Amino acid sequence: MRNLQYEDTGAYWCAVEIEGITLDVTEQLHLTVQTAPDVSVVNSSVSGHEGGDISVKCLYSSRYQNKLKQWCRIKDQSCYTVGRTDTSQNSSVQISDDDDGRTFFTVLMTGLRLTDSGWYFCSVGDQKAFVQLNVTEPEPQAPDVSVVSSSVSGHEGGDISVQCFYSSGYQDKLKQWCRYKDQSCYTVGRTDTSQNSSVQISDDDDGSFTVLMTGLRLTDSGWYFCSAGQAVSPVHLTVIEGVSVSTDVGAEKNRWRFCLSQNFSPHQTERSDD
């Protein structure tokens, strides 16, 4: 049975007929067809993220086509009406009737805020269908450009390496390693001699590029940043003063000479000669 109507409500039975003779054995059932509500919604609970959008379709029966149609908030009884274009209605809530079959109207709420959460209702004439809206904070997303650590350090004369990660949407963007102080930049893929040979930058083709700084100097200390397109991630570099190895070795030798001279005794030498 298809396209059921309220008038189809009643008793039905199954019977077996053999060669024109209906047997007494039957199975009876009762069918109840409920009338559709004058106003309804597909889902009485909807949710969206802060800053996002939600859409609600409010259904109504044909005899309510010419009734006043609204979307209202229960908390303060603020309502948005189909067909009204005055500026008193919030532009973040749009409400429009189905112009073809005129069997539903649609509510679109944009730029959701956490405070928009609560109970609302579609109304057509004096009929209502209730909807609960839940607005949640958006899930955290990985930054377009990032580094494992925003602070790196190395010794004078040594090397440091920084890996800069970028999202897939920045695969074909210009990638650079720049110093804030003088805005000098080193670019992935450039091979001209204007780039300092002590800074090497190469794309790993797997969502990251690597910066290698060799022969560090104390003056290299400061703020730098990885960039892909317009997205940047800052990095602070600290270069630690190196220690002279030759001076340390000389001092250690002098300390041992002093210890030997303090422990030396001529009498011990004479006894050993005996």
C-alpha cells in the first residue's frame, strides 16, 4: 500500500482462495493511518560550530500555505518572518518560503555564536514545531605553517637545523627562511649566488622544508621565521659563545706540573739510589 491517506484506516484481512472457493481460514489486521502534523521538522535537534552555519527545513500542510510563517527563539520570543525585508531582522538569519510546492520554508543561520544555543520553533499560523540548537566551539586545526620548537640554540662555529611544516594547501606556495631584523630571506629552489652559502634551504616534498645554518656566529642570534605564502611561524635562535680548546689543554698541563713539583723530594731520590 502506497501513498496512504487517513481514510485508509480500518480492518483488513488475508484470505486464501482455491478454485474460486474462499476458505474460512483468514488473518485479520487493523491499519491505523495517522494524520501528518500541520507543522513539523525533519530533525528536532541540530548542531553547528561557532562561526559556521545551520539550515532547518520547516514543513507545513497545504491548508497552511497562506498562514504567517516564522522562526522564533523561545528564550526572548524574537521572531524572523517569511517575506519580511525590513532591517529590523538580523541579517545572520535568513528565512525563505518554498516558491514551487509551498510545502515548507527554510531557515538559514550564519556566523553562529555560542550564545545562539537554545530552543527555537517553526510556526505556521498557530501551529509550532520545536527545534533545539547546539553551537559548539570549532575543533582546533593544525596551523598552516609550524615548527617543532620555536626556540633553537647552537654553539659558535657549529650548525643548527630547523624543519618547517606546511599544510597541503601551501604545497605550491613560495617557501622562505627569513630574519626579522633585516628581512633577509632564503628561498627554496633558488640557486643564485646572492643567497648566503652558510644557509641552505631545501623542500622535503612531504609537507615540510628544512633549513640548515652552518658556521654559526654570535651575531646570528635573533628572531627568524619560516614562511609559506603569507603564513609564517617564528623561531628564536640563540648562538652560544664557543670555548677555546687549546687554552683549556694548556691550563690542565700547568696544573699537573704544579702538582708534580709539590710532591717531589730529593731525599726520596737518594733513598732510591741506595
